[in-house]
Amino acid sequence: MKGLFLFSTFVITYGSLFPLEFQYVDWREEGLTQLLFGERDDSGFADILGNIFLFIPFGFAGTALASRVKNTANWVLALFIFGGLLAVSVQFLQIYIEYRVPALYDAGCNMVGILLGSLFARYMNKSYPALLAEEDRLALAALATSWIFYLLVPFIFSFNSEIFQENIIIHSDINEYRFANVVFYVAIWLTYAKLVDEIVPNIRNPLFSLEFTALVTLTGKIFVYRDFIEPELIPGAVFAIILYRSGIFKFISPYKLAALILVPTMFYNSIYPFEFFGSTFKEFMWIPFAELFSGDMLNIVRTVFYKIFAYGCVVWTLYKSFSNARWVSYFCFMYAGLIEYLQHLTFARVGGLTEPLLVLFLCTFIEQKREKFDLYANQEN
């Protein structure tokens, strides 16, 4: 939990001050007016959502840590004070960064994110205290939640007839389906189901079933604000449910099957359509997370959740498949690095250090429990 708190603080600071290129500005004449009375552009609503979601992990981790010590209320109050100072400070420093738009109401959105994260941590502490205390299971819960967030963020639903018709047209056209994506999403849904089994073992509640999750999230995704359903998501969920209920995993490992699918299909999808250049004209993104802090904030948030879950699935399924292997973390890091290098050589994609560093974080965040050999484990007493 300390790692999540520190990492979220780093992401907030780094993301808010990127590209860290400061210049002199008379804050009393120019900066203060912009900070207090600046106007939003057309992407204002998406920025509001991004600023809220950015601080939710901070509030969640901080409140969870505070619940483990005495005088919890005082520590939670200190968390909100520190979060408020952090939010206001980065907005003030944005005055000195070109292309950044400082605004005090962004700090207000940040505080809403802290509040939502804190409320969620308090709910978890009351309803699932054992889960909150076991950081390895909590890490898996966070990983599974990232998939739900990718599908349904920003959790604002509306009916748009044009988007609805576009979804129908896309799903009715067989040419829109890529076999590699269908297979990839089969493994993604299977991994999600096994994550739930690991988080809440032996649960019989249908609300946690793969069928219910797929039905609710994919139906909701049709009506999510500024979103559409990738055509491969639905057949991927259907085939995953068939495999999951077929009983085949009594004979083969679901983790090894998922890893066997995820590693090659994610590699294939990452560099598709394989249009390489001998000498690339693009600049490699040496600055980590640079591509995540430009453009539409809402799409960026969705991309972050997608990459966290996709790479997290690769890391976790390999950990479960080879529980005592020391090479898994090295393989995952080099795997992400190779993908980024090859993407740098393609025409339409951007390569950088973001994904390798994300994988490095996931390898430390998702704890690998090594199995101990017990000679008498299978013998009767």
C-alpha cells in the first residue's frame, strides 16, 4: 500500500508538471489571473474527469494506510491537507510551464478524487477488512478493477443514436473483426475470471460471475460517454465463458493457457500492421509517460487502464504458471522493451519507455508467492 501511495504521488507530480520545462513568468500579473479566472477549452469535461480519477488512488492508498494506525481520523485529515497542498502547488507551478493551463478549479476536482478514493477505502475496510489487510489480494483486486474501469470509465451514461447505429454497423460487418484480437480478448476475459477466483475464492454469488460481469459491462459500454465497443470484445467474452464452463481447466492450467495466448497476441497486436522503416524519422520517447500527458484526457485515462490490465495479465499469468521461476520479471521487462523498440520502427505507432517502466511497477506491485517444497504435503497423517 505504501508503494501505491508513493507511486500515485509520483504520477500526480510528474504528470501535472510534464514536460518539466520551466520559464519565467510574472505570476502576479499573468499567472495569478489565469490560475483564478482561466477558462476551459472544448475538452473541459474530459479534463474534469481526468483530474478526479488521477487522485482516486492517492486517496484510497492514503486512507487505507491511515486505517492501520491509531488516531485514524487525524491521519485522514492530514491526508486531505497534504493532498490539497499538493493539488494547489502543482497548479501554481504550472504557471511557469509553457503549454500548461493552470486552474484552481482543477485542484477542486483533485480533492473530489481524494474524497472518492477515501470513501472507497472506508467501504472496503468495513465490508472486506480481510481483503484490505492482504496486500497481495488487494493488488489483484486493483488489477481486476482496472479492467472494469477501462470498459466503463467515466461511468457517465447517455444514449447517442449515432454512436449506437455505428456500433451496430461495425458489429454487423465481419471485416471489422480481427482474429488475433478475438483470441486476445478470450485470454483477457479468462484472466479476469481467474483474478476474481483468487480475490474471493469459493464464492457462489452470481454477481461475481464472468457471465454477469461481461453482460453488465459490455451493455453499459454501449452507453458510456464518448465510447464504443470494440467488435472483438463480445465474441471474446462468449468464447471465454464457454471455455471457463466447459471443464477443460480440470486437465490444463488456465494460467498457462492464458499466458500462451496473451504473450504472442499482444505482441502481434502491438506492432500490427508490420509496416517497418529501416531508418525511422520519429523520435524515441525517452521521457517516460510523455505520450500519456498530451491530447484528450479521457482517452488517455482509458488507455492507461487498458495497458495496466493487459500487461498486468501477462505478468500475473506468467507468475502463476512458473511460480518459482526467477526469469519471469526479466522476461516481462524485456518483452515490453522489445515491443516499444519495434513500435518505434513502425509508421503509425510510437515507441518509448512508458510500457517497460509500467511493467517494472507491475512486477513489484503484483507479489509473486514462491511455492515451498513439502515432502509430506500429499501424505495422510
